Amino acid sequence: MAGALRDLNLVRTFLAVAGARSFTVAAETLGMARPQVSQQIRKLERALGAQLFRRTTRQVALTDSGRALFERCAPLVQGIDDGLGAVGSPPAELTGRIRISAPVDHAAQLIAPAISEFARLHPRLHIELHASDRIQDLIAEGIDVSIRVGWLKDSSMRVTKLGDFHQGVLASRSYLRRKGQILAPAELAEHEWIALTLLRAPLTWTFAKGGERVPVRMTSQIRTDSPTVLRALLIEGAGVSIVNLDVFRRELHTGRLVHVLPEWQLPSGGIYAVFPPGAHVVPASRTFVEHLRAKMQSENWA
């Protein structure tokens, strides 16, 4: 079996299946028959003496051995491809498949329009957009690049900052008519606060103006883990909350929601492109991130 371990084509097939989480999709990407892909994976598993994938009727997932092999081999093969690409002419357009993940609001308002443009530029590239407000395991879920918003912890992942976002307190006009205008941060403690539980401390905020700092502790009757649900609750007049102002542009422009205490500042955060651990970055991911960065700058998202 030593010859099998020296066969780079087997490794490329493994990487294609690991990236797509599908034997069928990998076969399409490689231009091979699906049985041939399965045969090559079995050959590599026999040579290594380890199972690389857990296969069910619905899902293909990496085993611990498969994950370790992916993390070690992906950057090496990418290095070979980059070296060959530097010598030859680059392809005119991107091909293959790319998986992108993003928070639901950003996926709908920013990422989807960017993908629409990107797909027209690269018609042979297959693009999947996974919209979720939870933090995903990029390797386990086969994500090539994840757009994340907030404050990132130190990790082994590769991160590119795309821009900043700013926060503000929003409420509906009907809520303010019912409960009264809010003239100072301390008054928020007496209002009906809607807590977004995705945040580490959704009830404690510090407002700043000039050199003044005002910490406020809220109480909430209503809590949600969904920014989309939070938007609906605010529009219905259920309460007050702090949101990312960029993704509420439409509601502010139409007057469905009002920016409360606009002269007070709240902590700003970042918008990031996060790549899986290791040196390997899918070329389409890198190109899409640059496309997204340009779009954000042109539309004042950054």
C-alpha cells in the first residue's frame, strides 16, 4: 500500500470530499464518476489503516483521523497549487464550489447581493450560503469562509477584518408614545428591555459622551436569541433594545424605528471574514472576500 500513500490524486480526492461533505458533489467538482471517488477514498483508508469519513444516508462527516489529515494536507496541496499557478497563467474564472456562512441579517442584506454579483462574474463557480446566527465549526461543517460580526476571541483561525459596525438604542414610535421619550441612558433601566441572548452580557451596557461614562443595568421580560425576531419585536412596540445600526438602515429610513439617545456612543465592533485553521485558503474564498470588501466600502458598510 506504500504506492497508494504516494498518490497525490488520492489526497486531492479526499480533500474534495472533505470540502464538499458529499461524494456526489466531489465527483462533480473533480469530473469523476461517484463510484470512482468512493473507490479512491476506500483505497486511501486501507493504506492509512484509518476511517476518514462517517457516512450516513444524509451526511458525510470527517472522523477525528479525517480531520487531522485535512488540517495537515490541505495547506500542503494548496501550496503546490499556488506554486503551479504562479508559474502558469491564472484561470480566467473561478470554478468548483465555495461555502460561505453569515449571520441571518447580514446574509440577507449584505452577503446575498454580493454573492449575486460574484456569481455573475464567475458563472462556473457553485456557491452555497449558510445563514445562521450561531457560531459554526468551519471544518466540521465544511465552511470555506465565515462572515462574523462582533468581538472575536483569539483562536487559530485566520481572520481578515472587513470593517466596523456601530450600535444604537432603537424603539418604535408607538412604544415611545406609550412609555414616554427617553432623555438619558439611566432611564433605560425603567423601560421594557428586549434582551438578545446571543450577547455575553445583554443586560449591561456602558454609554459614553465626551469624557462621561454611564453604565446601565437593564431588566427584561422578553428575551430572544434571534436578531430577526428582535427586529419584529421592536417594530411591534414590545420594547427597546440595542442593535447593529447598519442592518436596521431601512427601518430607520422609513421611520418604523427611531434611534434613541443618538448623541451617546456604545461600543463598536468588527465585521470579519474568518477562514478555517491552517494555511489553506480556498482561492475562491479569498477572491470573494475582496469582492465583499469593495462592496462594503462602496455602500458605506465598512
